[in-house]
Amino acid sequence: MEKIIDEKVQGNTLTLTSKPDNARKLYIESYGCAMNFSDSEIVASILTEQGYNTTNKLEEADLVLVNTCSIRDKAEQTVRKRLEKYNAVKRNDNPKMKVGVLGCMAERLKEKFLEEEKIVDLVVGPDAYKDIPNLLKEVEEGRDAVNVILSKEETYGDISPVRLGGNGITAFVSITRGCDNMCTFCVVPFTRGRERSRDPHSILNEINDLAQQGYKEITLLGQNVDSYLWYGGGLKKDFKNASEMQKATATNFAQLLDLAATAQPKMRIRFSTSNPQDMGEDVLHVVAKHKNICNHIHLPVQSGSSRILKKMNRQHTREEYMQLIDKINEIIPGCAISQDMIIGFPTETEKDHEDTKSLMEYVKYSFGYMYKYSERPGTMAGRKLEDDVPEEVKSRRLTEIVDLQQKHSALRTAEFLGKTVTVLIEKESKKNKNEWSGRTEHNNVAVFPKKNYKPGDFVNVKITDCTTATLIGEAVGYS
Ligand code: SAH
Ligand code: F3S
């Protein structure tokens, strides 16, 4: 997903919920993708109604919840280390605290979690968050509390998330849950279940609310936003045929995007993640039509080799992906495009690796997220394919891919030298307290002297310098 912040802490809660009558304290932290971060806001909302306010001090928490990621082994190891930390705090400072595991690891490991990690009192999968109040009662009565039932309908559309860790300027809005694609390397279809779309009314209500609260940018979130399809809920297979589905007043992703951009023309809109096999031209035309939809498409490809793509069960070839890139460039000139790559998928040869590099040369991505293949238990690749690319070969190939991306990122940021771009100010620059930091529509970070501007302002910035990832400039007026 955009802002894939895999394996890093998304940050403890910065914005704390505080209902005056709430006596108990919740510490919640999230790992993994933006969807987890967004889910934690739903969980915090549910628990606010149960008498909990959030805290960022483990020592004073009654309940500690960790929203976990299973996408790669390393992500799971990070969570295990955090559990050790909670254990130490519980032993030394806070014996009363209860610990719950949420998210993909909870779904993958289920009851096993309680056996493997003695610190854990509560295990809740991504579709069972509404059951947390009941599960907490079980915990209080000294019983194990596990709910990992996946749902075909749950979208949490009726829950208004409390905005944690937020800056009051940018927010995530989830539009689909789960994934039906079954890429052979990926654990998500197993941990997040079947794909389902959220009612467009509840999405638009949430966006309108955010606008009213002063938010300036939203990111529509889904594992695969392009397959968003609302036709009254339920699964696609519940309809006997396509025409029956059409009859029900369906809304697809292009239409949803159009509705959102039209409803709030001053709100900047991003979306993530797009899947090449499902992204239609209609989406590109909607992006081109609306000034407030950012010209940036995160379009993971995973490999530049058609042979490997087939083994990954990605439903497109290298050539088809290149044609889609051509279409993007034609319909949205200057659109930033970013990637996810998996290096060292089983059977990957030097030739396949060279194909990945030549695809990157063709696209010249603005940025990307690159990972060594990590075998996941239960996936098709995990069961059927030997993880046969030696570790040192994976490492060397990853370095080559990362270096190439660095080169392209540098090239892409340099394109903005001398140009004036619109920046939404998000916060003070980490490096210089006299400068603001924000992002352009192409998702480049830009820094510039503060003058009289403030966070939440859209400012025109003349770019005078750049690094591979950051634009440096001077504000020349409001946008
Ligand atoms: N549909 C989501 C995918 C989420 S996983 C999206 O498109 O964002 C995010 C990324 O993690 C994937 O695009 C892939 O590059 C990487 N990934 C997934 N499973 C992996 C595995 N087993 N090993 C290494 N990287 C993996
Ligand atoms: Fe995973 Fe492929 Fe879905 S990467 S989340 S199975 S689109």
C-alpha cells in the first residue's frame, strides 16, 4: 500500500483519545501496512466506547494491543521482540497490564499464540475487532480469549475511526478489505480473508466529515483498490451472473474516485494500492480529469520477468505491464509511478533478474519498495516451490535493484529543478526547525523556509535543489 511502512513501527499514538469519564488506559501500536494503521483507529474507536483512553506510556496501560504484520518473516520477528519488551514492563513496572495481539499474525497463528507467547492474553483477527469488548470480559474472568473468524461482510463501515498518530491534515480511508488475488508468495488472502468493498455512502460520509474537521488529504486504502465494487454488499459470487450484478446499482473504483473528488474538490486525494491486472483506463481518465486527485500511482510489479510473474500468479505479463505504463504516461503526462519488487523468488535466474532491471529502466520509477523473497507458511509458493535462490545471491541482486532505483529516483526528483510545485505542509522539517516539510502531488517530500505559512496550507514552492528523495525550495505564495 502506499506508505508501505512494513516492519517499522507506525509510531505510537501521538494524538491521544481522552473522554473525561474513561478511566482505563489503552496503549496501541501498529506494524506493517497502512491498513493496519487504519484498523488500529477503528479498534481505538471501539475501545473509547468501552471506557478506554489511549496512552503512550506502556507503564500505565491497562491494556496493550499490538497490530501485527505477517508479510515477511522479519516483520513477525519484530513483533516477537516487542512482546519481549511488554513482558519486561509487565514484570517490572505494570503487573496489571493485559496484552492483546491483533492483525495478520493473530490470524495466522491463532490459539498457538497463547502457547508460544505466555504474555499474550487476547488474540483477535482483522475481522473480529467488534468482538473485543466481549473478549476483554473473557480475559477478566481468566479465560483465553481468541477470535480469528474471518468475515465475508465486515467492512467496519459503521465505525467512525478515531484519528491516532495523526497530524490533523492527512488521513487514511479504507475502501476494501481482504484480497482474492492469491499471488503465490502472499499471506494476505489467508490473514485478511475474502475481498469485500465498503458501502460508498459510508466512505463519502467519512470523507465529508474529515473535510469538515479540516483534513486536507486522504488516501483511499485497499489491498487492491482497482477491484473495488459495491453492489449492495456480499461476495461477487453471490450474484448468478454479471448482468444481474450490473442491475444492482454497482459502483466501481473509477466511479468512487470520481464521486470522492467531486464531493470535496479542495481535498487532495490519493489511493493505494493499484494492481496492474485490475487497473482500467477509466481510473486513469478520472485521475486526469480531477485536479485534486494526485498524479501518482503505486503500481507494484514484483518482477520484470514474465516467467516469474506467471509463477507468482500475477495475471499479467511484462509486456502487458509495459503497455499499462504507456497508457498512464499518455493519459496522465508526468504521472509519478512507484513500485514494489520481490527479489529472489524461487527459480529466479540471472536472466529474470536482468529482465527486472530492464523493466525498471523502461519505467524509471519515482521510488519503490524492494524486498528479498521471504517464504510464508501456507502460501502456494511456500508449499510448492523451494526457496532456492541462495541468500547471498538475493542480497547481491537486491543491492543492484536498490542502486538502480536510487539512480532513477535522483533522475525523477531532478526533473523538478527550477519548477514550481504545490506542497501541502504537514510538519516541521526534522533536519531544520526553521523549515516546513510537506509533500507534492507526486509524493515527493519538499522542504522550504517557514515564512508565515503553517501546517495544512497548500503552498507554491519553487524548487532550487534536490536529493534523491527530497525537493528543496522556497515558498512563493499560496496555491
Ligand atoms: N496488495 C498489496 C500487497 C500487500 S503486500 C499491495 O499491493 O500493496 C506489500 C508488498 O509486500 C507486496 O507488493 C510485495 O512486494 C511484498 N511481499 C508480499 N509478500 C512477500 C513475501 N512473501 N516476500 C517478500 N515480499 C513480499
Ligand atoms: Fe497479496 Fe497479491 Fe493480494 S500481493 S494482497 S495476494 S494482490
